[in-house]
Amino acid sequence: MRPMILSLAMTMLAFAAAAEPFTLTSPAFKDNDVWPAKYAGADPSRTNPSCPGENVSPPLAWSNAPEKTRSFALIMQDPDGGNGLGAVHWIAYGIPASKTSFAEGEAGKDPVDWKGGKSPVGHNHYFGPCGPSGHALHHYIITLIATDLEPGALASGLGKDELLSALKGHALAPASIVGRYTRP
């Protein structure tokens, strides 16, 4: 009888471990926290170069991806940007399934082991927040999508709509985190 109880307990532990959700977190902020100014988009390509910050990409980590994950795609968007029409700040995909994080600052440079999509401002890497002065806090939603596509399956330079179209039928699960920021 004891081996059967031990076997049942082991099965229950394995099931509990398998049931952990796919998550995206950051050691620099909790979901819905206000971001430190260093993640803001002081970037010479902005139409208003007076943005504060250093345009440093935040550190991100993810875990418990679905079993058949071959790569990840990531979209960072601001639904409050463009005066409510939305703005895309970062598109990345072809991120290998073996990768489980981005170090702080890593995504603010041209991609090395992943592909950069084309944001509306033409960047293929992270482009930090910088809403207009006087706006309420904007919400920066970072969504990581587990896919069954091999890392090299998609061409570089896809925009958001092109990427989402290419992922139809290949997306396995999403994980997201929200950061908030407003220019002082």
C-alpha cells in the first residue's frame, strides 16, 4: 500500500508543478508599478528630445513556458499613447525557447540572439516611454507569447500587425506585465 501512496503523491506533485502558469516578471518592478525614470525614452530620434531617462530596457524574466514552445515573441505597447490611439515601443521575436530573460539594458541595443521587429519609429529594439507632459500615467503592456515556431522561422523587421498575423495558429500562451510611467 505504501508504494501506491508514494506513487500517488509523486504524481500529484508532478501535476502541481506542471500546472504552474506561464509568467513574465521583472526584478526591477512589480506588475502595474510606476517605472523608474531610467527606463524612459531619452532618445535622439524622438520628435521631442526633452524626454528624461536613459532609454534603458527593463530586466525581464519568464518561466513555465508551455511544453511545445520553440520560440517567444514580445510586444510592448502603450494603449494610452498617441492620445489614446496606442503606440508600439518594442517588437521582438525569434527569441529561442532556451532564453528565459533579458538583462537590464540588453534589449536597448540591436538584437543578437533574437529578431527585432520594426516599431512605428523605425527601431528594431526597445524604445522607452515618454508620454506628453501633463498626461496621466501611461500603461506600458509587455506581452510575451510562447510559440511553436523555430527561432529563425520569421523574417526580421516585421511590424506588430505582420507579426500577429504570422503567429496565428502558432501562439501557445501569453504572459504579460504592465509598467506605468509619465513624464514629470
